[in-house]
Amino acid sequence: MRRVAGSREVGLHVGLVSLTSPDCETSPPKPGGRQPFAPGEDQTGQDPPMRYVELRRHTDNDGDRLTQQGVADAEAIGRSGLHPPYAAFVSTGAARATEMLEILRHAAGQDGVPITSATGLRSSVEDRRAAATAAGKGADLEAMRAVDPDLVEKESLVLAWALPQVVEGLPEGGRALVIGHSPTNEAAVLGLAAAVVPPLEKGEGVLVVEDRGDYRVEPLGSG
């Protein structure tokens, strides 16, 4: 079980990477002494570096391709909105997400790093659009939950299983750039960090920070 912010626990089915920690024996801490090392703890006594995921929504599109405006907006993000180097570039597998990621990868000067697909970050329930439509354009997840609470809860949990797989494939201190969609990006954050973020406009994103198994969300650009 993986601990998440807000005292929620989400079971993880690790598909891309399987990480296991060797069992270790623990004993009660001595008064004034340091507690024994926990599994996965840095033996130097220092906290392991955090890991980061820049989670963005793709820019303007027409169907499953970026428009000229979408390409221009992605290029603008590439000039001033990136934080390279990246250990991973991840797309949901949609052509518009991959196209934007190719633009940003080139802007980061990392064309040699492969783009991987995390199809688990795409909605498994097509009728989520009905809830979004009923809640109104630009509605956040709370508004959608009022329309279809079971759907939002299911999507949040499913997507919260997928995002940690990206994190667990990163080295300590590593950063991934993920291009996805709305409202699935917001649902993943809700399920993982128990945080409701405002609806992401096209091209916008958030920073997901993993710190020893805990997750928090920060404005993109503060990391």
C-alpha cells in the first residue's frame, strides 16, 4: 500500500517498474537515539531526494492533432516553461499529447530520450464526457462529482494507480514531463494526493512531488 497525502491509502499495481524493498529487522528506538533504518531509507542518514512529475494538459487541438495555435503555444512553453533535464517523457498515447511532447523534448535538448506511453492515464470510462457536459464547461471535479459521484471516484482511483508507475520509474531526484488531458489529469491528482485542482486550461499543468511515498501538488514553476 502506498501512503498518500490526506491519510488516504491507494493500492498500486506496478506495471512499468516493480520496486521492492528488502525486509529489515527493526527494534524499539533508544531514548535520545535515532530510530532503526526503515526499508528503503537512505543508509547515510539523509532523506532521499524527492521525485517530480510535471503534469500538463496538451495545447489547442483539432481532433487528435494540435492546431497551428497549439503548436505555437507548445513552442512558447518550450522556450520558457520547462525545467530540464528530464529523466522521462511520458504521453498518454494520444497523438496530440505525443505531438506536444515531441516539441517540448526538442526544446529541452533531449531528442535522444525516448517517449513512453502510459495509457493508464487516459480515461477508462468514455461517458465521463457526459458528466463534464452536464456540470458545465470549465467545471472542476467537485462539480462533476455532484453530477456523477461514482464516476469521479472510480476515475480518480484508477488514474491514481497509473501516475505512481511513472514516479517509480524515476531515479531519486528525477523529473518526468507528462502530457495528458482534462479532466483526467485533475482526477489523477485527486486520487493520488487528495487535492482538488482547478480545471486545467490547454497547456497548463501542475507539479506533483513525491517525498518518501507522500504526494503533494504545487504550482508548476515552483519546483
